Amino acid sequence: MVIAALVVACGGHPPETLHNAATGSAATHTATPAGSAGSASVAIVPEVGCPNPTCVFHAGAAAYFTCLSGGSGICFHFGAPCAPADGCMFDPQQRLYRACAKAVEGTCAQWGPSTCAPASACMFDPDDGLHHHCDDIAGGACRKYGATCSP
């Protein structure tokens, strides 16, 4: 039910935000169009943001894909192949991040001359297969992983 509300809220008509004076909370309201099938009542769901897909490394495929749903260091639902906007990609053979000069279908067809690190410092840890915030980045590698982060 919440997913359906998000789909309606993020596409098509913008949702209406209702504020509850008693609690000070906000909720998103998406009305059912007149004449359509459905309940006469209004569904009110907590206010949540629209999904923001990211481009994330998939270890099993050794390629980057759009992450449609993820958290706690891992992507749960992958979409189409992609390449990070900044061209900084994880090289599974070198086990570090490198600048990619030419990305093709989520993989790097030609590596650039330098190493890099994602601006967010959320990096793939090949030892546990999760993304962690890197607390100590050096030469495209993470020397000290911290808490998991959303890829």
C-alpha cells in the first residue's frame, strides 16, 4: 500500500501535504480521482521522499547497475547498467577505485591513469561485499572502513 502511494506521489500529480495541528506532524495525501474505482476515504501516509536511484557496484556481475532499492550497505533491487557520473569505478581485479576513461554497459572498458574515491566516501568492501563509509582513503583504496552506508 505504501509503495503504491509512493508511485502515485512521485509520478503524475504532486501529492498534497496535510499538517496535523495536534501533533505537528505532516502526511502526504494522494486523492483518488473523481469517478474512479476505489474507496471514498482519503489515504494518508507518512511524508517520505521519492526514491533517488544511484549507480552501484554489483560484485557478482563485476559491473555497475542502477540501484532501485537498497540500504544497510547493500542494494536489494538492481535496474539497468550504468556508470557513476564522476567516472570513479571500483576495479575488482585491482581491488581499488580507479578513474574510468571509457565505461560500457556498467563496466570499464578503458581505465584512466589515476586512482580516485567516490565523493561520498561510501565505498565497496570486497571482503564483506557491503558498502561502508571509508574513514581512511589512500590511493583508491580504503584503509579503514566505518559504518555501512547506502550505496
